Amino acid sequence: MSDGGKQSGVDNESSSSTKKKQKGGDDFGRSVSRIAVAQICESVGFQSSQRSVLDTLADVTIRYICSLGKSAHYYANISGRTECNPYDVIQGLEELAGSAQGFSGASDDNRCLSSSGVVRDISQFASTAEEVPFPRVIPRFPVVRTLKTTPSFAQMGKTPAGKHIPDWLPAFPDPHTYVHTPVWNERNTDPRADKLEQARQRRRAESSLLSLQQRIACYGAAVSVPSDNANDSKGKQVAENNPFLVPPLPYDSKQVSGVAIPKYDIAKKRFSVLETFAPAIEAAKAGALECRAIERRSLPSKRAPVHFRIGVDKKSISVPLSSGVLGNKSDSWFLRDDQKDDKKRRAEMILKEAMENPQELIQL
Amino acid sequence: MNSSNEGRHDDEAALTEFLSSLMDYTPTIPDELVEHYLGKSGFQCPDLRLHCKARLSAPVKDKSKQPKEKRLVLTMDDLSRALREYGVNLKHPDYFADSPLTGMDPSSREE
């Protein structure tokens, strides 16, 4: 007997799980019997079978077991018993088998049951046949789930509401399940205090944003502005402190220290954005120094040397934004190649804004 | 009467022997399955040996089906023939039709 190309156990289970419910509720038993039947077929010698064949055989097996139990129970009942005997089972077997094929000794009136042909067949089968145990462990089914019942009055320890209610009945549900009490907000709302709090939070956010912008302007190409922090109104404050919206300082109005350029490569093909806007950057730095005094931020008295990286094939782009934020002063101008385009775009945008903004300021 | 009493003793001995021999055998059909279906049909018995007996009888029936083909694929055809010997009449439809008009004469079919 070969194990063949059909995986009887696995196939049966997977196909039974995808089958539609036909009888409904008995699927587990049916699929289990299908597996068993497939195993029996395999042990007989079949290598494969049609799916409907297995279903039919499983159905036949189930019906056989049911009718066997029914007839055995019937024989027990007519003998005046409720529990079945082996003899009842034998008689049931005889009834089932006898209706179709017959067995030896059927026509004998006084036959002895234990020497009936059926019993002999079974014992012969049991002794000679090869054991093929069921491949899976099956729990007792159907699984009985204990229902969670509502506890009675006595179990809860409560006395029922009225004298007419016995205490072994299930208790009433808790009042919160059926009584709806509206939920009020206990907190007193003070609109004035709320508004003040809101304004305070906005001011704090603004100041942090402003400080960020200042830091950017310090290392960036933007023009700075002397900030006026005394003003409390929101919109005007932002506009006035915005370094990009302030006209640039005229040239030579501020004395700045010279920048020590350590070195740069002679072999340069393109101009960096930094180089082009170096005067603007210097002016911004100068302005930033002034406004910073108000903000009470510490700045170096001497400006750090500015390193330009000039590549042969690649565009070198200033990185005023991120490095300024990060606080790197000396090596802030070196960029990684993969960020160059992004930074260049941003720098150009800021410069454009700075140029345009003097016109906007007039509107304000 | 006496002879029948003696006969009964012999029977009991033979039966107990048979039942004990049953316990050694592990049939393919699992015990739980048989228990479930026997319980469904009203079979009440504390003795598990009768379960075994019921289990055994089912595959005995199955096993005696004879294969009719060389290639040993069990088809509905073989099965219906084999089951008819046991008194089970099985009629399996050859195909499924989409509509009642399938297979009818095209001229008489109204599209």
C-alpha cells in the first residue's frame, strides 16, 4: 500500500473548512469522519478518490453509527432497560447487516447471539486487520460551554425589592444600566481667564518661533531687524520682528571684522551661492549682533572663519539653515552631496524673499 | 432449561473474551466521533467496549468494497455500485446545470 499522491488528512480538513454549511452545526463531526474514511480507503489500497466520494462515505459512516445506536437502544428498550447491552448491539448489527447481505445463522431461530456470524466477522477482522489509528487527537465534542448565568438574589446577598419576589430568582440589573444621569462639567469656565491663557500661550509660541528665525538669520543670508518686544499685539509684532521683512542695512554702516579665509581650491568652475551673497550674509550677521543684544543671547565677539567648499563638478551650496540651528559654527558650511539641491533651493527662496520684502514692508 | 443455562454461561465467556480482544484493536474511526453520534441517536451505555464494537463494525463494511479499476482511484461510480450491494442506493448527478434550459435543443430555447 503506497501513501500515494493524496494527502488525505490535510486535504480533507482544508476542504471541509472552506465548504459551505450544508447540515449546519455538525461540520466538525463530519470532517472528522471524512478523515477517518479517507484513511480507511488508503489502507485498503486506494491512492486517491473524488471529493464527493469521500463526502458520501463519511455520510454513510455517520448514518451507520446513528442507526446502529438507534437500533441498539430500541432493543434495550423493548427488553425493559434503558442502558444497552452487548447483546443489544449485536442485535442491532444483525439488523443492519442482515437487511443487506445476511450473515451466517440468521435463519436459525434459537441461535446464540455471541456465536452469530456478525460477531465472528468482527472478531476475525479485529484479529487480522492492520491497525491504522486516527492521526489527530480529538477533544470530546460537542464542547459544552457553561453559561454564565446571572446570579440570584441570594447569591448576590441582596434582599429582593418586594416581598413577592423570591430570592432564588436572578437579581435585578444594576441601576446604572438603565438610569441615565446627565453628566455636567463641574469646572467653572472663566472666559476672561481662558482668553488670557490662550494669549499667553500664543505669545510663548511666537517668541520661540522668533528666536528660531533669529538664529537662522544670524547665519543666513537674510536681513535682520531690531526687534521690538515691547509691543504686545500679535500680528504687528511678528511683522516687525521678522528679519526678512526689514530693509537691509546700507553698505559700510557697520564695521565688521574681516573674515579669515583659510583656503580654497583654485580649480573652481562655479560660484557658490555663499560667495555670491557674501556681503548680504555679512550684513545679516552684523544686524543679528545688534538685535541679539536685546534677546540676551551669547554670541562670539569674533566671527568664525567661513569655509567654502568648492567642488569641481558639483554645485556647492550654502547651508545656513540646518547647521545654524544645530549650532555648528566652524564646519557649518560643509554639505553632504545628497542635501545640496534641497538646501540650495531653500537658500534661494529666502534670498528672494529678502529682496522682495522691502516692498511688502511699505504695505505694512 | 439447564442446557440453555449452560449455553448462556458459554456465551458470556465467549462474549467477554471477544470484548477483551476488542480492546486491543484501535480502529481508525475515533472514539469521540462514535460517542457523539451514538449519543445523538440515544444509545446509552456506560461500557466503552460497546463503543469499540460499534466502531469496528463500520469499517468492516467499508473495507469490503472492491476496486474496479487498476489505477485505484475511488470514483462515485464505483462507490454507487459497491454501496448498492449493501443496500445503500446512491444516485449521483453527472454534472451541474446552470439553468433549467441547459442541454436543451437550441431552437426551442428562448434567448
